[in-house]
Amino acid sequence: MQQSDDSGDGFSDINITPFVDIVLVLLVIFMVTAKYMVSQSIPVDLPKASTAAAGIPTIVSCSIDAKEQMYVDKVPMSPEEVKGALRTKLSSDAELRAIINADRAVPHGRVVELIDIIRGAGIEKFAIQTELPPSTGT
């Protein structure tokens, strides 16, 4: 005779479906609210990219408007002032990240200059903000 493995003491498998459901709900909530966490008050016309991120949480926002004026967290600055402001912020937070908002009319060289300023200030982690193109309905 064979003995049954079922001792009736508990579950033989762990059901992770409720855990996955909760994680997915939290992920959706984070993705929806992350866009609002990025303060983008400088009016820039962002380029479209099919691989654009829905939103990236940032600590410092670096922007260039259509007139090529640089901003750090909504404050207009010269390139030298941008570097100084970023170094000051980096000294208080070693994990500082930057997000670059550049108007599509800004020349590529000006954006590269801002990236160089950000790296020169010591910030190694940064992202370029883009928008998803409008849906085609397919």
C-alpha cells in the first residue's frame, strides 16, 4: 500500500497571484503619478520618441527653452551658474539625478553643452525627457 503525501497540515504550494496583483497595481499608480513628480513649468516643446519613458523621478530639473535659456529647477541661469548650482545640490545629496528638458528647436550642440555641464558638476546619472508620440489607434 502507498501512503498519501497529503498530511493535511497546510498548503503544498504558495499562491503568489495576490502578491503579483498588488505589485502591478502599485506599479501602475507609480507610473501615473511619476509624471506629476517631475516639475516641468518651463514651457518647452519636447520631441517625440517611441521609446520615451512615462516619467522619471528626479531631484533636479535642467531645462533649455526655445530661446536657449538654461534653467535649474525653474530658475534662469547662465552656464556657469548652472554648474555652481548643481555642485551645491550634489554636495547635499551624493545620489543626485538630473533630468534634461530641451525644446525641440534647441540645437543639438546646446543640449550636449548642458550634458557636459551636468557631468562637469559631478552628476553621472541623468535622463533626457521626451514625450510619447500620439497614438495611431492601432
